[in-house]
Amino acid sequence: MITSLGISGFRGIKNCRIDDLSEISLFIGRNNSGKSSILEALYLASAAFNETAPISGYATKIDYLLNRRCERNLRWNTGQETLWPNYETKIPIKIELNLNQEKLEMSLFNWHHHPLLRLSTSLMEKLASTRTSIPILELPHMNHVCLLDGSLANLKYQTFSGIPWASLSEMLDEDLKGKFYQIRSFMDGLSFVDSSLIHRMENVEKALWNRLLKERLDKLVTSVLKQGYDVDIEDLTYVPSGDTYQLAVKLPKTTIRMDDLGDGARYATVLVMMAALAKDTALLIEEPESHQHPGGLVKTLNMLLSLAKQNHIQIFASTHSVEFIKIAGEIADEKNVRVKIFFLERDKEGNVEARSMSPEDASVLEKLGLDARFLDIM
Amino acid sequence: MPFIYLKTGKIIPFIENEKLRAIILCEGKGDAEILKDIVEKLDVPSRGNVAVTDCGGISMISEMADSVARVARISKALKKIAVMVDANDQTFEQRIEAFKNSLKDHGVNTDYVQEITESLHVVKGERIDIAIKIAGVMNLPFAKHTIEDHTVQLLMLEGKIKHGQLRKANSAKEIIQSKEFGDIIGTADEENVKRSFKNIIELLKTTTN
């Protein structure tokens, strides 16, 4: 589990530090307070361990982040500056995480296309002495390694080369290897979910459906659609669509394509599918309340939190909804899952401060007539 | 807009993004309304925005102290939290002591306390002060003392009820509720309001300065 995070120089965030993250961490605050940027920073950090983003429809996580807010077909070479504050790319983006009691530091430099992991000097020395043939980044005070294979031909610093994970893992002693394996696995599985995915159901189906069906986890989707969205669903199936097939819902008298369900039902389907297949990792969810009637939201959240508990999934979500906070707090309480709410405030310089509170705190504020989303006034 | 009344169902006051300097928590809606009447009658000035709200009729000291402790912990801009509690069947001293102990149970440091009056103490904190005001007029012949005691006192000063009538009632609430006095504070003489609500005005001064 990620217990704390630090971000510097990413999007609109100059500096941000959040401690005591929980099994479920909800980010609230005014527009432009940094909620989405924090989710994106976590996703960016995960790119150091696995750069692919199959569900998003983009080749890499970086490409997805470059286009997530506005699809302009940006690529690393044409739009990298959008990831930096004020488009100033000289200072590397830094993300620091405490994960499984291990401090991880990642940096994204303007001359490299995905984040590099910073290792301790002693570990770097060990690496250098063990495999002297493997070049490492030879910049003063920068003990970074690239965990991923990739084309490094155009790198500014030719002395630096990627170290495939397997090679790095081999070089670490057993204890560290075990811990690093867990960290890598956690970060590797980290996924970003937002409501734009409901317009990319084809990607979702391609990436997840076979795995879901194999373990018959499709029943979970059926159950949520039936209970929360008033869909008289009997089963899920595939129907021809042009020269391909697409996911469809079997109703008593007809079959309709998943694409033709309402937005809320499709977002719930995506959330449940992703949570059903995730294990020992984290889900980053932007505005889970999007398109949701409270009735559907309760059923979806119920399923989501059950899966989160069962599959050890840490959830980070941004929200503008007091209703969502309340429902999440109540369901989490029933399931004995810890929830923390972080109210974010960004000053003019871009420093983001987080105030933490429990769902009970938010409930007390509400009873007093104070809205947790306006915490900046007090 | 120095005084902001919460629980009006309006969201606009929050949109303005003006920081609150203080918040006053009353036990129930009626207590907050009396406070509002006093503020309007006397045109009480304030150095900053002060929110006035109620705890939904909670009379349990522990629950109110819990609310105060949570607000104190979460807030950043607030300089003062004031809480107004009825004395009920306790003395001012007993009630204040009970509240302080409850605050302590909820993690508030109560080592430094300033006694403003017998019924108004301020727990001094590094970042935020918590004023505890106990409402009630002890020399009125009621078994339980509440904020309505002050209103009864005002009615007596205004000549609208006589002392002898008080003996028939168990509490000031009975007197206030049994008769239609209309806008008691709004129509009363300003000096009489100042005299009968002296201690509550002291709380407002302490909170707004």
C-alpha cells in the first residue's frame, strides 16, 4: 500500500506532500486544486515499471497522460511540456512514494520518455560492481536507472542505458528482490479509470473481457447491472458488429449492445471489470460518481469496495460529490475498510496542501451546516 | 457579511471564498436564533467573518465537545470556536468543568484556560482558542437553566411578566412557549437586551475580537 506521496513540478503542482494515505483515499477540493494531477502523478510513477496502457487506446502511459485531458494527438516529442508546470521542462518532474515501507523516487527528465527510478548510492555501487558491463546514468548526484527496455538511441546522455527488470532483479540480494518484486507488481498493475473509458468500450473489452470470462467474473458485472441499473439482464454475450464482435446484454426478449446502455451503467461496468481483475495494486478513479444515480452508485460502490478488500486494491479517487463521500464512508464502514478524505488547496505558487479527515469528520461538518468541499474557508 | 448563519440551506456564502475567523456552535436551532436576534438588535461588530450554527439539538456535552474538537483539528483559518451550552441542572463551574474534561477526552489540550467571567472560559490553544459559554440565569427559580432564562429576564425588564409567575414553571422554556411574545428581542428596549443578555454579549465580543 502507498502510505505517502510527494510530487514536485508536475502539471499545476509545484510541491505537494500527502501522508497517511489510506486503503481508500478520496481527494476533494475546488477546481484546479490538484486532485486529477495527483492521480495522474501516481499513474506516471507506475510508468517507471510498466509503460503500456492497453485500455486507454494509447501506446504508453505517457501518451495517455499527454492526451487524457484533451485529445490532440500529442506525443513525447511534440507535447511533453504539457506535463510540466508553466511548460518549463528544465527541472525534472519528481514523484516520491512510500510503498510497503520502501521509499521510491522517480524522476521524469525532458530527455527521457518515461520515469527513471532513483536508487540509493550504495545500491548503484553494488550494481556497478556486480555487472560492470551495464552502463548506468553517469551524472553527478543522479543515481537513476531505467527499468524498462526501449529505444535509447536518441538519448542525450549516451552513457545511460536501460536495465531490464529481470537483470536488475537478479542483481539485488534476496531480501531486496522480494520487496522489489512486490513493489514492481503493485506499480505494474496500477490502472487509471475515468469516464472517458465509457467511450472506449472496445478497448476495455479487448483488454479485459477474456480474462474476466475465464474466471467467470462476468457474473459480477451482471449482478451490478441488474441490481443497480434496472437492467433486466440475464447474461452477457457477444454479438456481431460489422466485421467484428462486441459485448452485449441478454435481456428476456432481446439482446442489446453494451454500447447502447446508459452512461452510468457503462461506467459501472468498467469499474467492476477493472476491480475484479486487479490484485495487490491500486486503482486511480476520477470522479466515480460521474453519470451515476445514487441507487446505481450504491450498488457499484458496494461491489467495488468488496473487490477492493478481497483483492487488496488500494483506491485513490477524486470527487466533487458529498453524496459519494457519504455513501463511500457508509459502505466502507460496513466492510471494515479505512477511508480518508483529503481536502486539497493550491496556493498561487502551485504548492498543494492536503488536510485529512475521516468520513465521520465530514459528517460532523455537515451536521453543523459546513460543507467539506469548502474547507478552505475555515 | 461578518455573521454567516449556517444551515439556511444556502450555498452562496461558501462560494465567495471568504475565510471564517470564528464559528459559534449552539446546542439547538432556537439558541442560534436567539444569538442571531441579539446580533441584529445590537448590530454587533466583528473583525472577521463569524459563522453561527447549531448542533441539531444535541445536549450531550460529549457529543458537542466531539464536534468542537473535530472542527478545531480540521480548520486552518479559524482563530476561535465558541460553544454555548445550557447550564441545565448544573452550576456554571460544574458545566464548564464537564465541557473542558470532555474536550480533553477528545484530544484538546486544556492546560491553559482564561476565565473571562464565571460562565465564560476560554481554552487557549497554540493555533485556535475555544470559548465555552454556559447559558442560564442562576437566580431565576427554575430547576433547569437554559438560554431562555435570559429571554425571561428580558420579559421581566420589559414588564411583560412578573417574578411571581415564574414559580409556576419548571423552566424558562415553559414560559416562553406558553405565551405568544412575538419578536421579543427585536421589539425590546436596547438597554434591556444588553442587561439581560450581558454574558452572551460577552461571548460575542470574545469571539469576534
